[in-house]
Amino acid sequence: MAFFFALLLVLLCNPLTAMEWPLPEADVVRNFGFNDGGRPVLGTVFEGAGEVLAAADGEIIFSRSQRDTASRLPSPLGAWTAIDHGDGLVSIYGRYHDEGNGRQPQAAQGMPIASAGQSGWSQGDGLYFLLYDRRERRWVNASMVISPFPSTVLPQILNIQLRSEDNSLVNSNQFLNLTQGRYAIIVNAFDTLLSPLGLRLAPHRIVSSVNGQESGTVSFETMSARDGILMVNRNGLVPALQVYAHYPAFEVGEVQLSRGQALLEIIVQDIMGNTRSAVTRMIVE
């Protein structure tokens, strides 16, 4: 949360108006932190049509057409634009419809910069929107800066598993017959926005505790790159591969279990503060 308050202070002291979503009428189908087959999503994926609007005032520092032949390598972002808002904060708009528009030097908040569509690694018409902090070299969850999309739906916890040191998985219905040892705590949980699509999105935070003592917390506020390795916040920075399973789940923490009984509690929270918890009794032999 320290990052959030620091960024909020920058925005309040900056002549920029508060940032706005670039495609507000479209559906959010992927959000920051979403588990996409073992890889985290670093921005917000919108699906739908409409004009792509500048999130805030700034300088357009890059604009690439899908038909740009300067590089023979295809860009995952397809046609994309980057806007520098000052203090190191850059907004990136990608995978939109490639209209071949000429580059403009400045952008004003709400100014159309493209049309939602399909380019790059798109799976449908829409937009891929990201925020990047160049000073700290980290991707920023846009919902920490822009008013989150409203949601009163509680997050869901689908499944809780433990992974033993020999990499075998234990489901929650087997927690009454565990052997002593060290286990990774894996949680399959999701958030749902108020949307007719009812899509499963990443929650904002997952906390695990055993007998009232925290055993791990994953938060989806920022993600950093260190020496080419993407790092996720789990009680400090750890490689994303240690958190993201190849199926829709997150490795939240680890616990050393000794003989006796123990209570495992999982708390899942969305960006609006809606919370769901689950408590499971474990018997260790």
C-alpha cells in the first residue's frame, strides 16, 4: 500500500487530472495479475468496440503501426502507442485497430488516439492497456491509479491444495490425512466484476495463515523486472514462476507442518475491499 499512497501523492501534486480508463464501455476480460496459462497478465484487456481515449494528458513518446516495417519481428502489442505522463509514469495502448494514423506530439485526457480493434496477439476486438513506472522499472495495476470498476460480488475460492516436497498435490478433502513435512499452499480463486459476461478475473490479494500465523501473501499491485525475470510480490519479490501455476491457481506461500491439528485460513480480497475467507482443519500424522 505504500506504493499506492506515494503514487496518489504524485498525481495530486501533478497538474494532470486523475487518470481515466481508455475504453470505459468495453468489457474487461483479463485484468492485472490474471493467470494466463502460467504467465501473469501485466495490464487490462478490454473486449469491445469504441474509440481508445488517452487516460491522461501527456507526451506521445512512441507510436507503432502494425504495418511498420522497421522491424521484421512481429510485435505482441501489434499497433500500439505510449504516452509519458511525467514522474516516470507511462501508459501503453496496444492491440488496437491499425489505422496507420500519423503520430501526434501531445495527448489530452479523453482525446481519441485509436479505435478498438485487433492487431498483434489479439484474441478479439478490443484493447490491451498497461501502466509502467519507468523510475522503479515495474508494471502498475491500473486499478491502483484509476477508479476501479464497481463490484459488489464477493471473490470466489474454488479450490485449495497443498504441494508436498515430492511435488505431489493434496486436495482439501485429503487434509485430514497429511504426513509431516513442508508444503506449498496453492489457491484457485477469482474475482468477478459486475458484468453480464461473469468472467473470472484475478483477485487483488490472497492471504494464507496457519493457526493464526501468516504463511504467505500475494498482492497484485505491481510487478517488476529484474535481470530479465518477472517478479511478483509475495512477502517480497519472487520470480513469477514460483507463484503462477500452469492452471488457474496461485502459490501463496509455504508452511512446515508437524504432527497434530492445524487450521489453514485463506482470505481473498478484491480491489473494492470485498472479502471471502475459507478455513480448513488439517490433521497431520
